[in-house]
Amino acid sequence: MGEKKIKGRKRHIMVDTQGVLLTARIDGANEQDAESFLKMFEEKPINSISMIWADSAYRRTYLKEALADRKIELSIVGGGLKEGFWIPKDKIMNFEIPQKKFQVQPRRWVVERTFAWLNRNRRLSKDYEYLTDVSASYLYLGMSRILLRRLIKK
């Protein structure tokens, strides 16, 4: 289902409102984003979360229902579907057709900023590792380095 024919990996991260890494998971590029998120959340559940902001790749009813069972609200930030796409009603949540001109999406920049911070590390700029667990460990190590520098500045 939707599998890509190329080799590659996706980095899925969950961050807090300030961009600090909470949990991460590295999967193959053939995995769907919502399925990978559920696996990540089942492996390392975070009990203090009450709301999750996500982009349109996570707009799935089964994900919303799974999070609702844990009393977590899923809020999709911008990125509505383009006109002309056909999607079964039971597979996707309600959506709005986006505006034609560019608009900054609220809260979406937090994760992108965290990826930018992490990609400053040479080891994280490319995916050099053979094992996905090692790649995830380097994500945690990179965030530890960022947080340590923040503490030293204060």
C-alpha cells in the first residue's frame, strides 16, 4: 500500500512546543507516516501529552481514534488536500481545501526548526548508519548536545 520503489529512510520525531526532542523513530521510506507514528507512540508512550499537532500526512481516522483512546487530541495543521484528489470518506478525516496563496502554517515550523538544528551536526546531515537504532541514537545525542549548549549559555 503506497510503497515507494526507492531505498531510503524517514525520520519521525515528536517534539514539545519549544522544539525539544521527546521521541524519535527511523523507518523505511515505504512506511506510511501515520503507521510509523503509531508504532513510535506504542514503543515509547508519553503520558503527559494531551494534544498533538501534525501535518496532513497524519490525517487518518485510525490514528485519531487510537489517540482518542489515550485521551489525546490530534490537530492537523494546515496542508489541506489539493483539489482533484479522490479519497474514501472512511480513510481520511474532514478537511478544508487550502487557499491558493502561500500562508504560514501555525505550529508546523516547530518540527522543521528542530530538524534544522539537528542537521547542523555532521553525522546527522546524511544517513550514514546501517542500523536504524543507531540513527535514532544519534538524533538523541544531537539534541542532547543542543540542550547542553543552551544550559552552558545560561
